[in-house]
Amino acid sequence: MTHGGAIKRSIVFFMVPDFTMIAFATALEPLRAANRMLGYQGYRWRLASVDGRPVRASNGVECTVDTSLEEERRKLAGSDRPSMVIVCAGLNIETYQQRPAFAFLREVNSRRVAIGGLCTGAYVLARAGLLAGRRCAIHWENLPGFAEAFPAADVHADLFEVDGTIYTCAGGTAALDMMLQLIRDDFGESLVNRVCEQLLTDRIRSPGDRQRLPLRARLGIHNPKVLTIIELMEANLAEPLSLVEIAGHVGLSRRQVERLFDHEMGRSPARYYLEIRLDRARHLLMQSSLSVFEVAMACGFVSASHFAKCYRELYAHSPQQERAERKIIPLAQAS
């Protein structure tokens, strides 16, 4: 590789235990490909962990790193200062408590260094106090818990978001789109097109492209009335609509809606509505520090006892047992 051009960005990937390998790989590989296409090192990077020790990904692969956060803090004041720090996170992020990491990110931000988050990296940025009033993206599975835990953050189920110097993406292959956007901003359309060709991808998906499959594909349902009803249900979990209200929205009678659901879904609309509310509750129990009562209220249950009864019937254990398996630390202790 020749060295005919200047380094555009120096990036530190901060590795959090249980990080998602696919998000990390699809963030790193476009930079490698860009350097290859440029013929010089337009991007350079290094990996860091809290203590400089290897970090294990969620798939069990152990990743060695180059530096510790203490070393990186010293570099912030020198010639080896990065132009961007990207947090690589993944599973079990709700229990992540590393005050040195939060302090480091706050210092990075105060020095006007760009900050990114892959997959659930937004959790770490939010706990560091960097996402209040900022638009950000996170994986759809983590969105309910994140939104409840950090109401000041403007979180969206988008592929990626760029708000000033804050870059976040939903993980998976969305990291590829975010980094391709970065390369386009740095070097223009011609280079990013060459990188896309190398990586066998035909385009950069836009931030607003959907994370999840459309309901039609996800559920294998094609009846437009049923799809509309399910969308209504998913949009009204905290304050559930009555079956009469739902029927009115789609121009059917209550009885017609019941027959339709029995035929298409194999269960009553009331049962399906209950199941998706309990599914959201399960995510909140695992991903937030809300009390069981608060989770019940957030999912449209009139009492914690009724919620517990329904939860046990579906999952064969209580909400308290679900919560006991996770060591969620209340937000008051996280600052």
C-alpha cells in the first residue's frame, strides 16, 4: 500500500463484552476496502477495552485489543488522538456498568471527537449522558426498554442515525450502511461505489429503511384487514383499544373481526393482543429497571396481579422470576 495521501480518520473501536461480531465486522471491513481502493491509509484504527485485555464477543470469539481506556485518555491530549470513537456492544448491555467507560466517553465528547455506537452501543452512550435530546438508533428488540430507560433520548427504529457528531446504528448489517455513509461524506460517491462493488452490496440503505420485515412477510399474513388491525394493536400497547374501537377502524363488526382472526391467526383478537402486550412486557423486564408494577402499567394492565397471572400463564413463570434472572441496575445507580 502506498502512502500518497493523508489519513482522513483515526478511529478507536471500544469493545464491550458480548459485542455483536457482525456489527463490528461490517463496520470495520468497509474501512479496509476504502484504504485498498484509495491506495493509501485514508483510515486507520485500533481496538480498546476498559483494561486492555481481550474481549469476548457474543458468539464466543475472543478479540485481542491494542490499548486500554487509560492509555486512550492519555492519547486524547497527544498527536495520536482519534477523530472518532465507536462503541461496539451487543447482548446483556442493560447490565453494563463501567464508570471508567462513561467518564472516557464524556471526555471524548468534550474534546469534540465524534462518537459512534454499534448495535446496542446507544445504551452506553445514553448512560454516559450523551444522548439527551439527540436522535439515535437501536436494534428493534432493545427499543422498548431503551425508550423507557432513557426518555430524554430521541430514539428511533431506524437503521442508523447521525446527529451532529453522534453516530448510532441498529447493529447487524446496518453498521455497513452507516460506515458507507461515513466514507461517502469523507471521500465522495465514486469511492463509496467502488467499496460497494468490492463488498457485493448494491447501495447504501437510507437511515429510515425498516429494520424488521414487513408484517406481511414476518407473519405470513396477506389479509389487509388483519394487517391493519395488528398495526393498530402494536401502536396501542400502553392504552389498549377495545375490540369495538378496532372493528370501527377497519369498517367491520366485532363479530367479523373475531371470525377473521380465528381464520387467519388461529386465535381470538383479544388473545393475540394480550400476547403482543406480554411480549413487550418481557422485553421491558429484561432490558429496563422499571418495577414490575411500572412494566404492567406500560403494557396496558390495570393491576400488577392481573399482569402476573397473565404472564405466568403464557411463559410458565412469574415476572419476578424473569427479572431475577437478569441483574438490572436501577438508573439511579448508573450515573
